[in-house]
Amino acid sequence: MRILTTHVGSLPRPDDLLALIRTREQGGATDPVAFEARVSAAVEEVVRKQVTASLDIVNDGEQGRPDYSTYIKDRLTGFEGESMPPIVGADMKDFPEFAARRQTPAFEKRPTCSGPIAWRDFAAVEKDIENLRRAAEKSGAERVFMTAVSPGQAARFLVNRYYPSHDAYIAALADVLKREYAAIVRAGFLLQLDCPDLGSGRNNQFQHLSLHEFRKVAALHVAALNHAVADLPPDRMRLHVCWGNYEGPHHRDVPLRDILDILLTARPAGLSFEGANPRHAHEWKLFESVKLPDGKVLIPGVLDSTTNFIEHPELVAQRIVQYARLVGRDNVIAGVDCGFATFAERPLLDPRIAWAKLDAMVEGARLASKELG
């Protein structure tokens, strides 16, 4: 049995589509029909490219979204408050000169929650599903996933100014977002729940908390997520956790060992996490002592999503084999640390290099499969 390959979600968007997204995010007028047609065409193209690259589990590349978290602001009621700037991470505060040199996004709206949350435009979810369904059918893709923001991550970027407590806000988000989750699974796709709040949240939103206090927050977020997906089969879901998809010090990242037990209580069978960048590449050794629960599958990042280095396929193979020898080859899928274009306006990688890195992963998985026998 060969090692399967996938990625985390976002892939570079065409320049003309990026321009349309920028206009919409800045409040400018766009032709809705023309925009939807361009998104549909971009999804079809990006799915075809993934299939051509021999990726096994593909998606829509999040082509029509400005980012992976705040896309819900336009689909739900309650997000009419003032836009809040991103929180400066604890690691960046230690290196202010470096932080000052970082690129400031031209658009990135993060309105606060100022009213009750409810669906206003669920048709947008259905359009996403239909675009991906049609593209997968045309390209012959057999394994397809779709990303969706988790309650905890939504709360991280869209700050609460309405609900009486953080707990109440998380519960409200879970109760609303569960409809999106169910629709994705019902469409026959794998559901990927994006949960950077469980890792990256420690460095920024919850940097003031002790580790014990942060673990309580993480457990609360996982419990809310489990509630939202209680009726969905675990093997149709995977959870993605990361420590922030940016080049930076990351020396304040919470170690995987301090949150792994909480992550493994989540209902999704798949666990996608960073395994390639220099701050977390060593953490595969945790699985020498941590037994992977029955039914769980690891999707470690074997490509760094913040550097334009193209990993050597033999390095990719080594990374895969490290995990496979500890948890079993059937329980490992090769993945990427995070998205290649997490925020539409500021992709981290040159688009051609991003695709070349994916080619290296496919070749590395082939080599690992051969080595594992």
C-alpha cells in the first residue's frame, strides 16, 4: 500500500481573481455573476492541476475566499462591528525590529461580532460545494476534501463584542457552523476543520495565560468542535492545527507535547499538523511514547509552507518514514505544514515554486512507499 498525499487547503490564486477578491474586500463593486464564474473556473483549474500533479486528496484551493477564517463574516449575521487589527504575537514582541519589517496586508478585514450569529447566505456554502463537485467530476478526482473554520479559530480572528463570555461565543459559533460541516460531509467530501487556535492561539490571543489556563481553553474549543460534529463519522473528517503560517521566530510556540493529548480527543480521525519547519520538525519523536488511538491517522507536514526552498524528495521520504515506522504506514498521509496562500493578498510562496514543492512531496511519498515495502 502506497503512502497517500494531500495538502492543507489554500493554493495560489490567479492574479485576476485576486484583484476581484481585493475589490470585494475593500467594499468596491463587482459583478456577482462574473465573480462566481471566475471562481468556478479557478476551482476547476486548480483541481485539475492537483490531479495532474498526482496528489491523492485534493480540494478547491480556497480560490474564492480571502482567507481560511474570516470568509464567514460575509455569510453570517452578527459581524458588523469595527475591524480589529491582528494581535502581535509574543514571539514578534521579542524581536520588534523584525516584526516592523513584515509585510502589512493591503486588505484583511476582521470585523468584531456585534450581534447574534445566524446564517444569512448559506447559498455561498452550497456554491462552494457545487464548484468543487463539478471540478472533481471533470478531473476524475476520487478523494476530495473541503476546509471549514472551527469555532475556536473563528473566535480568534473575529473578536467577540456581543456575547456575555468567550464560552457563550464559542457555543454560538459551534451551533451555527455545524450546518456547514454537515453539508460538506453530506456532499461526499472529507471535512477539514481548521484549528490554528489550538496551537497558534497560545502565541497571540492567549499569550497572557499560563500553560494550564491555555490547555483549559483548548479543551473548551475541542469540546465545542466535537459538539458541532457529533453526528458526523470521524473517518470523514480531519483536523488541522498549526502555530501560525508565517516566517518568524516561533520560539514562543506551545510544544506539540503540551497539547497532543487534547488534540487526540477531537472526533475527526485525521490530525494534520506541522512537521517540517525548524521549530517543530523534531516532534515526530513524541510518537515513540504516545500511542496513536485506534482509528486515528496522522497527516504530518513534510513540506514547509513558509519557505521557497524546494525540499529534496529524499528528505520528504525520510520525514514520512519517521512517522510510518512509529505509528504504522497505514496511519500516515503525507501533508504540508499549512496553506501555500493562507491569505489571498499575501501568498508566502511563488506560485510555481509551490507546485514544485508538491511535486517533490509526491516523489518523496513514492520513495517512502518503496522503502517501507
